[in-house]
Amino acid sequence: MDKKRNLYEVLGVNKDAAAIEIKKAYRNKSKEHHPDKGGDKDEFAEVAHAYEILSDSIKKEIYDRTGVSEQVPFGIKLSSLMDKTLFAVLKKCPDPETFDIIGEMTNDIKNKKFKMSENVKLGEKSTNNLKVVHGRLKVNSGNNLLGVTLTAQIELQEGQIEQAKEEVEFFTEAIKWLSDYSYEFDQPAPEINRGFTITETNVMQALSDIKF
């Protein structure tokens, strides 16, 4: 087996495939090559590795740019995250003199961490439910095809959960790294309400409206 095989070819998707297409392709390929269904364990591992990279936006971006699909060094992954976050913040920045660039970058990464943490919780709950179903499922005769399907899905979700936990840890470290930075920005001038001006005419009109 060619270990340098293109990851998109492994899953059978185009380079511009959406995340949902990549996930669907992985499910189909993992079932096809699952050892419990007579598949090749090396092919199964290759499919799992391809999905690990292509389902992670940062790892995918690095792979597309460098062709590196092995364990991505923290520095490279951090650099990629900071580049994307910085330019995303600058894109929505109304005024660099009155906009807290570092504060917005930190909030952006914190939001990513929160969403990933929620994914872990949902994934663990879903996986536990699948395990309950698997434990209660019985077959009278023949192969337990439903059991094999459940096992494949449980393994898929457990892999996703571990990957999500790694991302949570990575975002935590990224936030710590970013805390060494600060950004000097000017407080925006307070807006002046020009909708009403007190004049002698206004005062006289107000007094005339009062009924004693």
C-alpha cells in the first residue's frame, strides 16, 4: 500500500468537498474496509487517518498547503490558527485605532473552544446511547450485521471525541500563548445625542403643555 497516497483519493472525494461530504465518504469507506466485515485493517487505518486530517479545518489547511499528513507540530498548527484568526478579525475590524485586535482574537478562539467542548459532550452522550443499544441487541441466527454497523459507528464517534478533546487542549494552549500579547487601542469617542436641543422656545412650549 502506498503510504503517500492522496488523502482525498483515499476517501474518494474532491479537494473542494464540503465537511458533510467528507464525513459521509468516511462512513462508507470505514464500513467497506472494517476488519469485522472482512476488510483490510491497513486500508481501514488509512481511511481513518485520512478522515482525521480532512475533518479538521486546521490540519486540512496545512495538508493542502504542504502535503504533510502526519502529526502536525504544535508550532505549525498554532501559526496556521493565528494567521486565520488574525485576518478574520482584521476583515471585520471597523477601525484599527479603536478596535481591540488581541481581545477579538482571544474571544474568537474561546468561542471555538466552547463549541468543541460542546461537541465532546454531545458525542459522549450519543456514543453511550449506541453502546446501550449494542448491548441490548440480539440476533437469533446468522451474522449480526446490525451489531457490526453499530460497532463501526461507535469506533467512528470515539475517534471523533478524542480528536475533539485534542482540539480543546490545543485551543486552551493557543489562548495561553495569545495572553502574552496586548494591543494598544484608543477608546472610541462617546456619541453625542443631537436629537434634541434645549432652547427658550422648547422650554416655553413644554411649560405651556403643563396643566396646573
